[in-house]
Amino acid sequence: MTDEQINQAIAEACGIVGKSGEIYKTPDGWVVDCPKFATDLNAMHEAEKTLKGYEQIHTYVWHLNNRKDWETDFKLMEVHISARDRAEAFLRTLGKWEEVQE
């Protein structure tokens, strides 16, 4: 998925909907730019807060731990996961990740 597709999919999953050009409206009525989930760790931190229940959180952590580019020590790996990798794990957890066709 492209960064833009990732950003839109996570925004929708978090309830940030109603795209009009580059403007999005949150459930509480605030109008904001679409967060850059694919590149912003702070935005991903906010998205992670929307995961509900043990099963969803456990699945998310499973996806984080089973990345293809595993190179880090297990005890340190979560510290080094990029926003894009977190975004992919988040969308995989929700069943919204789409593989890129080559």
C-alpha cells in the first residue's frame, strides 16, 4: 500500500472520515488534515489507542513481532519499529491491509 492509502485506511478505522479534498472530520466534529500514520510515530501512537480488547491488542503485537525485516534483539525490537511498520501491523490486525500488486 502507498503511504496515502495507509493514511486513509487508518483514518477511517479510527473514525476520521468525510474526506473533502485534504480535509477530514473527526467523530467529535473537529476538522483536521489527515494524520500521516505511515510516517509519524505520534499519529500511530494515537491510532494504537483505538485497538480494543485483549484479542485485538494481542494480534497487533503478533504482527509487530512477525515482520519480514526482523533484525533486532527481541527485547529491543518494539523500540525500533518504524511508523510504517506499525501502520502495516495495525491494518493487518483489522484485516484492512492490501498487498501491493507487482
